Amino acid sequence: MTIRATKFTPEVLLEAPRRSEGLPNSDASQVLYGVSTYSFADHAKKSEIRILDVESQQTSLVTDDKAASEPAWIDDETIVLLISQDDGTTSVVVGDPRNFEKSKYVAGTIPGPVGDLKIKDLGAGWYGLAFSGKAQPDDSLYNPEKAKKPLSSGRLYNGGFARHWDHWTDQNRNSIWLTKLHKKDDGKFELNPKLKNALEGTKLSSPIEPFGGKDHFDISRYGLVFTSKDSKLNPATHTKTNIHIVAKQGFWHNLFYEEFPEIKEVSIDGFEGASTSPVWSTSGKMIAFLSMRTDGYESDKNQPFIIHDYTQPSELTPIFATKDGKGKWDRSPQSLAWSPDDWHLYFLAEEHGRGSLFSAGPPTAKDQDSPLPSLLVKGGSIGAASVLSNGDIFLTSTSLIENSLYSIVPLSARQGHIDAYTLPIDDRPFDSQPGSLTTRYVSSNTRSGSMFGLSRKQVDEIHYPGAKRDVHAWVVKPSNFDASKSYPLAYLIHGGPQGAWTDGWSTRWNPAVFAEQGYVVICPNPTGSTSYGQDFVDAIRGQWGGLPYEDIALGFDYIKTNLKYVDTDRAVALGASYGGYMMNWVQGHDLGREFKALVTHDGVFSMSGQMASEELYFPFHDLTGTLWDKPEEWAKWDPSRFTKNWDTPHLIIHSELDYRLTISEGLAAYNVLQSRGVESQLLTFPDENHWVLKHENGLMWHEVVLDWINKHVGLQKYTEGRERAGMEMGVEMDKLTLH
């Protein structure tokens, strides 16, 4: 499906093809990827797995089976997919990606639902396979289609999470399963029917819910490394996770025939927080991972470590270490990868509102004096980096105007020192821009936004004096922007609060959607935001309604004084999660009177209500203590204390499956507004969590939000006065507006 639009609307955003991370073969001549599209005309979603021939730029269908997932290369000519079946089992299907439907065959069947497939070439036609799946209390693979249904609907809990993110927990847990794939004499692959539960007999669980996946484990020819919550601690009040290694010579050969190796836990003095992203080196002998110092602080700085010999996990090296334990690299990487020769490490880390790629090396046993990582690729937001066999790096990235870009860092052709690469524009040659060097273009989903009617000219940045230091903000203008004209302001506040607006794409909060309605959109990164150094992140602790509010208010003053093309008399403010909290806080303070309307999506109304959340370590840390030990700190930043000042028209959005911030927060805010006679609306979805993910719900969300803010700044309502009710557009809509 090809989308070409003259104006970027919510329909265009939501119908546009969503492309997965690119999965290159060994030399990136072929790239596997998944893509999904949605049609509001048909009210249907279509999912495909496709392959791109890089030289010809031709893409072809591998399969459009909706049950297919987890494409992976076995070798340069063969791929494997997982296909879920109606009986809950999973077929392991192998074929030639260029002629998959005719060449495919079932190599074996797994007796339950699995995902997060990883494959390792062991030599001589043998491959190790690892994947995640639920384990039952008896350590067998869970299959919901074959599980015995309980007679009672009651749930009884005596520890841990009662519910998490958007679901109630049960007795099953995530586990990692191992088996082998073998190439037979006839050239076809066969799956060993046996499965090994790598976490059998333990209380460990990996990947860690709710968002853990392939990044929580890795395999090599010597075995498995994974991260798991510390089973001795309450997961609701502790973030501590540990790296575990289960490995030995002959690991895969003896997988089903010898006693499974002992699982060794990696202990790091002074690091009691989350340890994540374990990766084996190319040689398979070393392991790198990331670790945080502070238990209970999910946004602490990730610091890299190396285990130089997997047989001696206690002998590890902190990279960029300092005596105080804080580490000398003032960035927090999210993932890492090894070069083919084990001589360099590559890090993905946020940098000044961008998602960048860094390079460091070589790692040594005493790395305290090693130089800091160098910036390798800047611009946009890099979501994934795959190191190729020749040392080049295949990147998947996005930007504020591009929803999917594939490119290659051509390190194998690099001679001498070169400044950081930038991401390419369209399909221009990677060396076509004098004075700069871009990564080599492979494929753009939108031709740098032009297929959406967007361009890089719409994106700008500002820096302004904040409460304690300068604050960075992104600016997105309408595509028909005229500097001699004046535009209403849409002031977008991000969630987290330890997060950031980056030069990256979003299908939920996309600044360009608001800009194309006729707004200048400004997205500040106030105190607590990531990518500007750990001190800036840490400074929000005990300051939820303090320094960030000051930064946001000072930003508004800066806009009013310095950006003449912004009409701050026609301003609206919107935010989700912590941004929703900030909308409720702003409503009760002076800044709230500057806006024509506010929008709170899944925000905090009362601080004590956070005790109904699931990950309690979050408020315990950010509010400097528990509700019973520090009641004054919880009350200090409570928006409900200032409801007597609530006066600005306010749209409240909250969904029933949001267990991070329960729906009572949204209902309470709405009830206050209605009781005070403040113009207000409530939008709720019974089938959404903290995020609105379903396409039809997403369209309704955009229609309601845009109609609300446009009405209050004098722009035409997005729906042009259309009343939407009943089952129109496939959405069951019960919207009751009381004034």
C-alpha cells in the first residue's frame, strides 16, 4: 500500500504503512521487514512480511499470513518464520524469501505460543534456537487453548504484582525456551521436537514484563545470557534485575543429553538497579550489558560492563568508570552491539533530543582510562542497529517527518578520522552533500516525509533560559508556514517524566498532525527530560510540580516575547501521563489562565491515587519516599489541592485498561470540572490501556482532541461539524457532553 497525501491528517497518519526494523542478510543486499496498514474504508488491518532487494530497490511479498511473525535469516538464501495456529501451537516454517509461498515447509511444531525468536549458526548445518513463551507452574510450555479453565473467576494475591500495565497477573511466567534446527541431507531443515525450559526449577522470569523482548536475552555457541527480576524482592517496589549466564563448551550439542549447566548470577558491587541488554560478543566468549546503580529508580543512568570470559562472570569490567560510581560518560545508552572483531562496542543513546549511535573501543580488562564514546551517527532517532559481517552497520531510524528509514554506516570503506555521519535525505548518494557525510541510503518509507506533504523545513529548535539551566524545545510549523503570519500555539508536554521529545516519529502523539491543523507546535524538554545529562534527569526528584513547571512557564514567556509568528493569545496545552499530570497542575496555577483549552490524557489527579498503580517504586522514588513516610512530599505536588482555581476549558481522556494510572484519576478530574461548571469533556475507551493503540479508537481520539482545541482557538473543527455517534467508522462511541 502506497500513501501519497497533500495534507497530513490523522487518517493519513493512521493508515500509513508501519514498517518494522529492517533485518538485513549478512551483506545487506536483501532486507526482511514486516509492514502493516489499515484501511478506514474497509475497517481492516493488513499485515505482510516483505523482502527488499537493495540494488534494484524492488520489494516483494514473502507472506501476508496474519499469523506469521518473527522473520529471521537462517542463511543468505533461507528464512524462518513463526506461524501461530488455531490450536495454540506454533509452526516453524522455512523457505526461500524470494519464492516463499511455493518453497515453504514446516520444519517443526512448538506446542504453545512463542515469540522473540533468536537463531545462532553452530556450524555443520546445526543452528541453536531460542524464543520466549509462558511457563506453567510445572515448568511446561503454556498453551491457552489447552489449559484447564477455572470454575471460579476469583483471584487471590499475596505478593508481587496483582496487575501489570493492562492485565491481571496469573501463575504463569515468561521463560526462555531452547531447541535446535538441523539441515538434513536433502537440504531441508528439521526442528528437534524436544524443548528445554532454560529457567526450569527457578523462580526467574525473562523477558521481563511488560515490555521486555529480544533485548532481555542473547545466545551464542556457548550458551545463554539473560536478565531477570531479582526473585527475592517484591517486583512492585524494586527495579533490581540481575544478569544470568548458563553456558559451557558443548552447550548445544549436549542440550538434551546432559545435566543443564548451573545458572550463574552476575553480582556487581554498588550496582543494585536494573541490569539489561545482555549481548554476546561475536566470538561468543565475552558478554556486554548495561546496569544501573540505584534500586527503585527506573531512569537511573545505564552504565556498560564487560565480562571478558563467560566462565568467570565475577570478573567484569565497568566501562567509563569513576571512583564515585557515577561513570564519566554522561549519557544513558539503551542498547549495545559488538563489532565483528570484538574490537568496538556500539551504543544507541539519546543525545540532545535525538537518538544517536556512538562507538567505543577497544574494551580492555582495565578500561577506567578509556576515551569516551565518539558520536558516530547523528540526526533523527535511530531505533535499531545491526552490525554486518564486513563491519558496516545497518540502521533503522525515524524523524519528526519520516516514519521509517533504512541506511548503512559504511565503516568498511572509511579511511582515517571522519566526523559523525548524518542520516540521508531521500535517496541521494551518501557522499553527495559537500562538507558532510551521510549514511548510505537504503530505503525510505515516505521519501523524507514528502509523501505525507511534510518537509524538513517545518522542523526547528529553540533554546531558552529555564529555572536552573537552558531548556531545549522542538518546533514544528505548518507545511504552508509564512513567517509574516501569526499561528496559534499547541504546547505539548511529554510524559515520563524522565522522557523527551526527540526527532522521532510517533503514531500517537505526532507534532506534525497538530502543525497541519494550522498550529505552531512547540515541544519543550524541561527538567527531568532525558538526553541532556543525568543531572538534568535526576533533578526532577521531589520537584514534580516545581522545576519542570517553571521551565514550561518560562518557555511560554520566551515564546511570547521572541517568536512573533506565534499567537500566544490563542494557545492550547496538551499532555499525556506525566504530561497529563502537568496539565492538571497547570490548570490549578497561573499558567493555566494563559491557555484557551487544555487536554489531559491519562494524567495524575491526586498523588495518593498513585498507590493504585502497579510499579510503586516509581512514585516512591520520584516523591522521595512512601506515602506514609513522606506524606508532605506527596501532598506538596498534588494537583487536587488546587482545584479551586480550575477554570480553563479542559478535555479529559482516560481508558479503562490503564493500570499505570487508574481511570479514577480521569473520572475525578472530570467530576471536578463538571461540578465547578467548567466547560469540559470526558473521552474514555474500555479496551485501551495507557496508550490508545487501536486504529479506529486512534482516529476518534484525534477527532475529539482536534475538534476541542480548534474550537477554542478559532480554527475550523477537524470533523467540520460532523456528529459521530453509534457505530460510524466502526467505532462504538458513547460521548456525553455536559456544560
